[in-house]
Amino acid sequence: MAVVGDLALMGTKITTPNKLIGKLEKRVFGVPISFSPKFSFSHNKSRTAIKAVMQIEKIQSSSELKGSLKEGSLLGFDVVSERELKEKGFLGLRKTKLVCTIGPACCSLDELEKLAIAGMNVARLNMCHNSREWHQDVIRKIQKLNEEKGYSVSIMIDTEGNQIQVVDHGSSSSVKAEEDSIWYFTTEKFEGSRPFTIQANYEGFSEGVNPGDEIVIDGGMTTFEVIERVGNDLRCKCTDPGLLLPRAKLSFWRDGKLLGRDYDLPTLSTKDWSDIVFGISEDIDFIAVSFVKDADAIKHLKDYLASKSSKAIKVLAKIESLQSLHRLEEIVEASDGIMIARGDLGVEIPLEQIPSVQEDITYVCRQLNKPVIVASQLLESMVEYPTPTRAEVADVSEVVRQYADALMLSGESAIGSYGMKALSVLRTTSTRMEQSCREESRQTLLHQRKLGVSLPDQIAEQICNCAVEMADNLGVDAIFVYTRHGKMASLLSRNRPNPPIFAFTNDNSTRMALNLQWGVTPLLTDLSDDMEGNVKKTVELIKAKGMMKKDDAILVVSDIIPISTARAIFQSIQVMTIT
Ligand SMILES: Nc1ncnc2c1ncn2[C@@H]1O[C@H](COP(=O)(O)OP(=O)(O)O)[C@@H](O)[C@H]1O
Ligand SMILES: C=C(OP(=O)(O)O)C(=O)O
Ligand SMILES: [K+]
Ligand SMILES: [Mg+2]
């Protein structure tokens, strides 16, 4: 990292403006922080009044970049990581992973490639929306980009889930509910439009609901008060006017508290299972399960996948209901990763609790060594505006400061007009906060819970903990890890090291799964049992690509079991400098 300016400023109290400018002129990763000349602070708070955007990092246009990207890449380096490493050096590699929800605004091959170039690590397909054919088309395009152009974008399907939601309200788009209007909630199907009638998807939707209770739509888009039960149906009055969107979700409240109703609905609906079979057939990498209530559904799905799919598809549990919070640890233990789904979670718990609940969930995931994605509304205003609010940038920074593994865009990329700008904001904000955390050496604050039960697992865990401490204390340029299933890479990532982790693996599903792991750049390469040979070959290849130079220092960790000592697991740490 080239630093221009007085390092003594770092961490000292800035007293005079020119010192502030001096600090702001500090080059970060070779990229000057510069204010465009027409930059002016607008006193008019309306967002359209913003005259300019602070240029933190100039991203090459995709056409410029595509020209410079090699078609494909030798050592299983994806072309984006290769470019970033060449341009910014080891410490310039972004650690936090980026997930983009794919929708109508970014589903063309060209738009998908632009997102990949701009740093998308995982593409999310929300099975709540659109047709199976549409999703298949997007999956095939992403796989084409990976195979033919050397990208490495993992694919995640996100189940619709089993929730009480509106099946029909008589219109294909949204309908306005006016103050004091009377509406009828039923599960009876009806053809055409039947004014002021809402069909719910679940027979038992009104169980335990009494006159005086409230029905809140989509977390507060509009609210109704139950006036009368008519058999299984509910007659209600709109007490808070608003919009009823297609497939709006219903939640039921009494005296300001969510009615904790344990529907006997299975977590995975019939449609979900059908989508899962589809996902397996399309060779996807992750399945995010909506509205998980407990570990059972996750275990059941993992057993099913183990029996049906030769590939290790990773199962992510979405934490988005009160029930999942009550069973958090068991769910985290059972799953391969977690998504903090703040959209629906914000329906089920008071919004003001989201920040602390998010921090707690992130902490538990790190303790249990499971990747965690923070999702929803990170840059919501950028669905319509080209720049984020200050609050949104602060929210993204806070997620990075908590060392979550990944950030996720929803509507911002799926339907927004500024998906690429939103992705750029995630990228530059996370890079900046990662650097601040390194300067504060925050990652040493986490008390590590011992996870390993067997001796080999305990050895692996201790080796990785020590390796990261050594890497940080010695200030090595990179950590190389040779791993078949990604376990050592995840144990290193859990410690949030300063240098990047290059995880060499011979298993493509391991490589695609590691795309969600903080600070890990997964590289596909064939691995022999000759550890020295593996190291020699990979170092030579990376040097040959001009990504390492003389005197660079690397710390090497491996858990490859050499044939000769098959009864012993040979795990080692080596530090070497490049000659
Ligand atoms: N595959 C898709 N096809 C069409 N629209 C989509 C798709 N995925 C997302 N969207 C749109 O983007 C919005 C935000 O996406 P997301 O947050 O994933 O969905 P939801 O609103 O159901 O939580 C959705 O409400 C929907 O309007
Ligand atoms: C990510 C979420 O789930 P979905 O978009 O599928 O509702 C959420 O609720 O925040
Ligand atoms: K979903
Ligand atoms: Mg949700």
C-alpha cells in the first residue's frame, strides 16, 4: 500500500483543516481519494440536489476491462482476482464478499458479466419471483461466463418458503387500501377481481386470530384491524392505508406484539422442493432456505442433498423470523452458512432491534466458523437514486466492521436502475473499512471458541489460529493454504488475517463454496500428495503471472495427507520468501 502523506497523522486527532486534507490525500491501495472539482456540499437535503459524487475509486469501464482480461486463466485464478492482485497488490484485495440478487435489471449476459467484472462473488436467484425458465436461463449464462471467460461466480437459489401471504387481491399489480375501507380475508379462490377481497395462501391463516387483532402487510406497508370472524374468514378495516403488493406477506399482532403462531406449515413447501430438484439439476452452489424455524429442516435438506447430489451443495439458513432467533445456535451449527435476512426479520422484530440482533448473529457465526451474509436494504435508496444516503454507507461500513463474510444487494441489483453503482459502493466502502480495521487491529479482539472435537480437528484449528497470528506479526504478503474441502481455509478466514488467503483446491465445488468466505481467494489447481511440489508449482505459476516478486513473503498451511504417512495427518506451517 503506497502511503503519501504523513503517517503520523494516522490515529492522531486531526486539528487543522490542512491536516485533514493531508489525511484525505492519503493514497489508499494506490488509489487517490479525490474530490471532483465540481464537488459541493448541497444544503438542500433533497438527494437530487447532490451536484457530484465523491470519486473514491475509478473503475475501468467494462469494455476497457474486458479488453485487458485474458480469456480464461491458467492457474484457476478467476480473471477478476487476477486483475485486482496485479493492480493493487496483496493488501489491495477486497476481503468482504459481494452477493447480487439477479432480476430483470441485470439478467442479460452482458449485464451479468459487468457485475462479475465489478466484483460479484455470488449471484442470488430468488425463487419467489419469475419463472423456472427465467432462472434456468440466468444460471446457464453465469455458467457460460465461468467456463468460457474465466470468471468464478457462485450461484445461489433462495427458496420462496412457506409463509402466510396474499395469493390474490384481485389485481396483478399493487392495490391501494384506503383508510377505514372494509376488506374480506379468505382462502376461498375467486376468479377475476372481487373488490376488497384478499385470498390468503394457507387454510389455517386465521387460526387464533380474534377481533381486535391486527394484520400487518409486508412489515408495515398497510395495516388492518380484525372486526369480525366469519367462519375461517376475517372481516377487517384498514387502519393504516397503504399498498398491497402481489404476494404480500401477512403478519398478525395483538397489543403491539407479534402473535407467535406455530403454524404446522413445513419450512420447505412443495414448490421449494421442486425448486431444489431444479437447482440440483442445474448444478448450483448454494441453497438459501427461507423462514427457517429450527435445525430440522436444514438437516433434512442436507441429508437429501447428500443422497441426491454428488456435489457438495452448501445450505444457508435465512434468519428472518422470531422463531429462528430462539433456535439460533442449533440452526448455525446445522447449516453451512447464514443469511441475516433483514427484510422479513424487520417484520417480526422491532426495527430498532435489527442492528444489535445482526451483530449478535454475526458474532455467533464467527464463533461457530460459519460464513454469514448480511442482506436487504443495505442501499435501498439506490433502487431509484444514483448515490446512497450517508446512513446507508454507514450501515455497510458497520457490517464490514463486524467482519461479516458478505454483503448482499436485493432490489438494488435485481430491479434497480443503478445496480452497478450500488455494487461499486459496496466494493469501495468495504475496502475502506477493511483497511481501517487492519489499522485498529480489531480482529484480535475476538475470543475464539474451541470447535474441534477430534484431535486432528483441534490440531487444524490451533494451526490456523497460530498461522494467522504469525502472518500478522510477521507482516507476510499472503497466506497459501492447500485444502481439499476448504476446512483449513475457513479456519484461517475465521481469524480475519491481514494478508489475503489463497486457497488452492482441486475440487471445484470447494472453490465455489469458498466464494462466500471472508478474505479467501479460491484457486482451482490439481494437488498431489507431495506438499513441497504443490507449493513449488503454485509459487512458480503465480510468479510467472507477475503477481509475486522477489522478497515477497508467504506463509503456507496445508492439511494434505501424504501417502507415505497415511496414518498420520501432516499439518504444517511454513514461512518462505520468494527468491
Ligand atoms: N428473479 C426475479 N424476477 C423478477 N423480479 C425480481 C426477481 N428477484 C427479485 N425481484 C424483484 O426485486 C425485489 C427485491 O428482491 P428480493 O428482496 O430478493 O425479493 P423480496 O421482495 O421478495 O424479498 C422483489 O420484490 C422483486 O420485485
Ligand atoms: C433476503 C430476504 O428474504 P426474501 O428477499 O426472500 O424475502 C429478506 O427477507 O430480507
Ligand atoms: K426467497
Ligand atoms: Mg425474506
